[in-house]
Amino acid sequence: MLQQTRVETVLGYYDRFLARFPDLAALAAAPLEAVLQSWAGLGYYARARQAHRCARLLVQTRGGVFPEDAAGLEALPGIGPSTAAAIAAFCHGERAAILDGNVKRVLARHAAIEGDPRQRATHEQLRRVATELLPPARDMATYTQAIMDLGATICTRTRPRCERCPVAATCRARSEGRTDELPARRPARARPERQAHLLLVVHRRAVLLEERPPRGLWGGLLSAPQFDERRALRRAARRYGSAPPVALAQRRHAFTHYTLCYTPHVLALQGPRPPAAPGQRWLALRAATDAALPAPILTLLGELRDGAATAPAPARRR
């Protein structure tokens, strides 16, 4: 959960996740939808799918027992080199170097390492330095936690608190007055925008949703049918009623590499409820908080439920 998510955001999710899946066997036995529901709002849903896949693989092939070394851990779904090293160091005292973003920043400043840490050559230089600094195995858990916390709380990206740093005396960036320059940053690029239209078919107090493909945007979660063009959305809406759906105000949701600009279109039906097509389901609006929904869709359905979104007049079915 802490990969690509801030600690303060994770805390509540972590407690609820462990309460629902207290051990590896419980996670492996759970349906993927339940795992995604517990993850909804954290983003990067591939992490939840990989954790579920990893749990099932361990239960099926290793009796629910994790490998004890970093190499074995890294071979599991969803566990990269830095995470594998952290687990091995914390749980088994292996002398394995972690290189998360905080640690890279500490090492780049302390050793005055030039270059973008995301570039291969700079990354390998940081790895060599990280490996050279490793303490004896008995101190690995303490050291690993300390260097992570050093980057998270003292050697921060902006306004580092060098006066409180325990290694300030040997930090080259500080002595050379370059803490603002290191580590080198990739030039900022304009974040591209993508346009989308969402069709919210509402029947009384239920909404028609579909399961997203397992990969890509909101993979495996429930969402409103999405269209690139308004014309395509209106063609899909015609099967439900003669009146066109009513567009709500456009909304924006920022992802790491782009911003999604999406317009919700609400089509309220009356009369008998039409059956859901394969891959779709009717969801009661009151049950939205318990479903595997991405945060923007959960917010939108909450507004529909509470009447905060502008509701159109019901459309008659043909």
C-alpha cells in the first residue's frame, strides 16, 4: 500500500484491510472483487490484483510460506527489488539494499551523485553505494527502517531539515550547498488530458455498472460504461429510452501520467427495469460504498444517491 501512496492515506485502509484479510490464507480465499473493494480509493489497482495473485500462488505452491531471501521474494507477483529487499531485511536480517524514493534521495545527497535516479546508470550507481553502506546482518532491520525514515522525515524533497540529520557532517550536498539540486529532477512536462464520457443508467435507486477489463484504467473495478465520444454514448443510450441522457458538469481526475476529463451523462428510466447485459450489473445506490468502485465513481454515485447531482427527468423506454 505504501508504494506510490502517502502514509497518512494508507493508515485507515491498512487497518481495515487486515481486519478483513487477517492472514495469507484469508486473502487467497477471498474473491478478487472483495480485495479490490477494500482497495478502492488507493489507486494503482494493479497492486491489489498482484497481492491477491501472490497470496494464491503462495498458498497453492508453498503452503502459504514466503521465501526468506530477496531473490525468492522478487520472483513473486507484485514484489519488486526494493520491496523484496525490505521484506528480507526486516524479516530475516538479509543484507539486501532497498532503493525506494526516500532512500535514493538520501544517498544522492550524501554522496553527491549526479543524474536522474530514474535513469539506469544513476540507479546502478546508487545501488552500489547502498550496498557498500549495509551494516552487519544483526543491524539490518534497524538500519533499513532508519534510512527510510531519514528520507521521509528529515531529508525531504523540499526544505530538508539538515540541522537535525545524524549524517549531516559527512553529507556532500550540504557541505557544497547543493541540497536543492540533488537528486537531479527530470524536467517538468505538461500532463496530457484525455476526454471521456460516462453513461449512468439509473432506475429508481439503482445504477447500471460494468466490470472494467482486468488491465488498464480502473482494471477489474466496477464503473459506469465509458465512451471516447458523445455520439457513441448516445447510441448506447438509445437502447434504454427515447430521450437523450442529460450531461452533468465535466469533472477532472489526475492520474500519474495524465488527467482524465470526464463528463457524466445520466439517463433515468421508468417502468420495468431492463436486464443487465453480460459483464454488467445493477447496483443499489445505497450499496455503492461496499462495492469495488474507483474513488471518482464512488463520489459521483454518492451525489446521485443524496440528490447533490442534478437529476434529469425520467426517460421513457421504447
